[in-house]
Amino acid sequence: MRAMILAAGQGKRLRPITNTIPKPMVKAGGQTLIAWHLKKLTAIGISEIVVNGAYLKEVLFDYLQQEQENFGLKLSFSPEDGDGLETAGGIIKALPLLGSEPFLVVNGDVFIDGSYDFVLPCPLQDENSANTLAHLYLTTNPKHNTQGDYALTKDGHLQYGHDYTFAGVAWYRPQAFSGRQVQREPLRPYFDRWVQDQQISASLLTQKWFDVGTCERLTELNDYLTPNTQA
């Protein structure tokens, strides 16, 4: 199994912390956000991980080069220029590194308490999912996104609605992006198209989830982790 961590964002709302480090290197509970991801992905048996980078990418990649032996995994890097390629563009550029099987993608600026075993087994390898291009993980709407992103049908298909928020974790088939040009573009238009074509499924997280997009939310996460440093 292979995974990708999206780590190219600038983290403007986390300044001044991100004046000198990229957003995934911000610390929570004594560890960088990306170290939490590497630790938890390794724990569920994922040993090949791709990390993209744009803003301060040299700082990020140098840090990861030093850390990869500690985690016992193989890291590959997908550098992007300027402000980066956004979420879909970053995945498309990294496709040659992600192989021919479904791969997991995790946003570098989220934190999920507990094990990542909720992503296993890969739902896209189920015999009933042959026409499904992606499987998203959803969470209850946080206070910064009370309108939500999507709803979920009883049989596990993603649909338009306001019930839940995309948690920044998903499985994708490489075919979902095959033939697309490398350019700056977000994932949302892909999700919407797959909803219309009934090619996308989803499930709900039960774990505590944080989007670490602002200094305020980082403080909330650190306050939460203070008595729970073994998360």
C-alpha cells in the first residue's frame, strides 16, 4: 500500500509560526503534524509514502530526509513550484510515484486522534466497488464549517448536502486522474463530478478530528493533547 501526504500549503493563517517552517512542520503535542502522520501510517503497514511540497519545500524535504530512517519507511518527494498545484494538481503530478493500485491521501494539516486502522481494508478493493473512483472519510461539522460539505446515503455513497465535512483523508484509484494535465486545480470539482456519476463512496470517522488551519485551532489541538500525549 502507498500513501501521499499533501504538504504544499503555505499556512498563511498560521503566521508567524509558518514564516520559517512549512505548515506540516508545525508542532502539536510535541511532534510535528507530519511526524504524527508518518508514525500512524507506518503503524498500519504503509511503508511507501509520497510527500509533495511547494512553500519552503527544501526545509520540509530536508527534515523528512533526516526523519525517514526513524520511521523505517521509504519516502518519495514531489516538488512543486511557486504556490503549488492545489490538491488535485499535486496528486496528478505525483501519480508516477503512486503506483497502479488504490492509494491513500492525507491532508498534512489535519490531526486524527488514535490509530489510522479505520482506513483498512481499502474500500476500493471490495468486489462491489469496481466502478468507484474514490472513497472519502467524513466527520461531523466543526464550528468553522457549520454548513458542511456533503451528505451520505444509507448505502455509503457520497451526495450533495450539509451533514458532514470532508476530513482530508481519502482513497483514490489512479484511474480517477489518468490523462489529466498537471496544472493548479482543487479536488472539489472532481468530487462533484463523481457524485453526479455515482462513482464516489464515503464513511464516517468516529475519531476526534482537528483541522489545524489557524493559530486558534492549533492552540485547541495542543490543549487537547496536553493530557493525551500518547494519541
